[in-house]
Amino acid sequence: ADLIDGAESFNDSYKVLQASSSSAAADAVKKLAQRFAAGSGPLAELVRRDQDLTVEADKLDKALIAAVSKAPSERDQGAEEEMRKRLAGISTERAKLSDVLAERFPDYVALANPKPLTLKETQDLLADDEAIVAFNIGEKKSYAWVVTKTAADWTEIPATAKSLDEEVQSLRHSLTSNTYEPFDATLSYKIYRQTFRAIADKIAGKARLSVFANGALTSIPFGILVASDPQGKKLKDDD
């Protein structure tokens, strides 16, 4: 609708992409916090306290929802208000803990809660022969982002989570099957066409790629994808 220009659109989408952590990343951060909390010293004490407050807040939130869902004659306004006050107190204490952690243990905060990079910050980290490729595979629509030292773009790609799940599973079977089935170069090329082909010109000539993906794409090495039509070719001749 021409409400924002292309550059702003890319920057916003790039930040959202980084902020939308996968469940695996969330689990990793949770385990990281648990390891720190299991230790000793000031950092472990702060992390444990934050975890305790988080658990308490979750329980109070559920209790408050249950309380306000009762019939008017059964509700206890005083108890509800006490829960709200305690939730506000927990929020304040967690904010103070966050400030202390950021001031005293910035490396832990950076690791446990990384902030999205801007496009410029990303490009400043790249060499001329490098590119970042990021895929987000959705149920209905999927997108690819490309960032190089001097350029950046994103585009919709012809892939869906359902189709890629089935195709990647089949391709993996041709790699790991004990029945000596030949590698399915045609299927490999099909997956390439749904993912990398739309951005091939943007990463041409880049010797080093950092690729980030979700869903089924996390379970295959991208080096096995065939980048040209394998019909009539021997596997060793495929790109």
C-alpha cells in the first residue's frame, strides 16, 4: 500500500526475523539459565532469584485469571487486589534484577537475551566475500533474506512447511537408507528451486555463506542441494 518504503520494510522484517526465536533456541536459553543458577556466586544468586520470581508470577497470573472468571457472587475482590499488587511488585523486582545483571554481568545478558542487529551492524561484520541467508518457512508463505557487505533484500519463496517437511524427509531417506537407494538428485533440485533459486543472483560469487533456517531445513546440509537441472546428467556432473 506504499505506506513504508522498501528499506524500512526490510529493516523491520529483519529485526522481527531475529526476534522470533525458535523453540530450540528458547530451550537452549532456558538450559543456559539453569546451568548458571545451579552454580554459586553472585551471578547464580541473581539468576535463581529471577527464576523464582518468574515461577511465582506464572502461578499468580493463573490464579488471578481463575479468580476473576468466577461468578460475581463468588469473587473475592480483596484477594484479587492482593494478587495484582504482588504481580506488580514482581514486575518491579525483575526489572531491577535485569538492570543489575546488565550492569554487573553484561556478557551473560548478551548471551541469554541477544538483541537484534540492525542491517548496518550486520553489514559491518561481513567481508566482501560473505553473505548471510535466512529462511523463514511458514504454513502458507515463506521468505528469504539476503545480506551482503553492500546490499540487502528479501523475497517471498515458493515453499511451504508441509511440502518441505515431506520432501526433506524423503531426501534424507535417500541419504541414510540401508536399501542402497540412489541419491534423489531430482528431489534435491526441487528443494533448491523452492529455497535458494530465488536469491541465487544475490549470493553469486560469495565464497562464504552463513545460512539460518527453521523447520525441515534445519535437518539437511545445504551442500547436498543440486543447483541445476539433473535430467540427463550423472550425479558427479551436477552443480
